[in-house]
Amino acid sequence: MSVKAARELESLPSDEFQSLEGKIYRTIEQLKAAREAKQHAEAELARVRQQVASQRSEVETLNRELVDLRREREEVRSRVEKMLNQIDSLTAE
């Protein structure tokens, strides 16, 4: 602390000094609370990012499965149509 600041503090009346001291302690407590809130927010952000990455992986897996199922459905549809055509040709004779 500079000499000038120390002299100013000495010249402050007791109640003003106590008021200033109280403000400083409240500011310190607010800073602590803000830091704690920041840590909690960062932890929550990390958790959410991990969750998003996991869901993105799951979505990719489900999309691949959907493509496979659609392809399989088309193959089954084609086979059923061939069988129906063969049945139609047999009954038409």
C-alpha cells in the first residue's frame, strides 16, 4: 500500500473505515461466490458436452441402422413382388 493511501486510511473516521472494511469483505465474498459459480458452470458445460458427444454417436449409429433397414425392406419388397408375379402367372394359365 502506498504511503498516501495509508495516510488517507489513518485520516478516515472509525465508522467510515468500518464501512469501507465491510464493503471490502462483501466484495471478497461476492468474488468467492462468483468463482464457485464459474466452477459449477464449467463442470456443467463439460457434462453437457460429453452428453452431446454421446448422443451424436448414438444418432450416427441409428442413422446407419435406418439405412440398413430401409435397404432390407426394399429387398424384401422386391422378393415379395417377384413371388406375387410368379403366382399371378401360374393362376393366369
